[in-house]
Amino acid sequence: MQSDVLRILLVDDTPKKVGRLRSALVDAGFEVIDACSSIIDLPERVETVRPDVVLIDTDSPGRDVMEQVVLVSRDRPRPIVLFTDDDDPNTMRQAIGAGVSAYIVEGIHARRLKPILDVAMARFESDQALRAQLHARDQQLAERKRIELAKGMLMKLRECNEEEAYTLMRRQAMSRQQKLIQVAEQIIAMNELLGH
């Protein structure tokens, strides 16, 4: 984030006037960089204006809102704060599951906006760190499987044991200044090419 002022994309699909919420945000010290009354095409709007936070004000978050939140969370992750009158626990769970960082029921008061957005930012950053850790673990596991596969192929091809195959792969990686996974992928590709 370039400055201390959070840049907000405001989506207000309630019958209320969008100006009231925009004024409350500005009064609380935030910059509303874009405001719209429709949730449709939210991922594209997020890509275009690149807000720090997406704030959605809706009477009740329906399927369209949830779908758009899922798309933003998947493709262009941002903290998403949802203000609504819907206090149904199932709707809350769905919204959090879709990627909402903060689900706020009841009216919006300017003095509450900063702490709400601070919590949403912290939760979003925590979620993103957890996702990155899970992705790194998944990638490590996938790489280990590929290395084990290549090691098995090398054992069969060279008629050697597991330790010898691993040593051969490590030596190859060091001599070519490559990662072990790169050597493993080369072995697998060569094996497939030769039809073994």
C-alpha cells in the first residue's frame, strides 16, 4: 500500500443513497476511489481501480454477491468488508467462506469504520499468509512425489538402489546448478520419451 490512506471501492446495492456511506468513509479519513450500485463485474472493476479494500453494502448478500466475492477472492484477492442487515448465521458462514474479511450487521457509523476496516485488513493478511503457506506445502508435496517417481525410474533404468539413485540425481543437480525437481522432471520427460 502506497500511503496510509486506504483506497476503497464502494459497492452499494441497497435502495439507500450511496452518498451517505461515501460521506461516512470520507469523514473517517478514507479515500473512496470508485463507487457503484451493482455487484455485477466486480472482479473487472477491482482489476481496473485496484482498491486496497472492497466495501459492499447490501440488504442481504444473495447468490450474485457471493459469486462475485468468490471470484475476487480467487483471482484478485483484496480485503472485502460486507455491511448488511442480514443477521442469519448461515449467510454469515457463506460470506466468510466466499472470502469476506468482515461481516458487519446493523448500521454504519463513521466512528466504527476505522476499527472495522483495520480488523478486515488484519484478517485478510492473515488469511493470505495461511494460503501462501498451504500453497507452498502443496507444491513441496507435489515436488517430492515427482522426485520419488524420477528416483524410481532411475533405479529401474540404472539397476541401482534408492540411495544411489538419489545420489546420482543430487550430483546432476549440483553439476548443472539446478534444483532437484528440475533434474527429476528431466528424468521423467526422458523416460516418457523413450517409452519406459
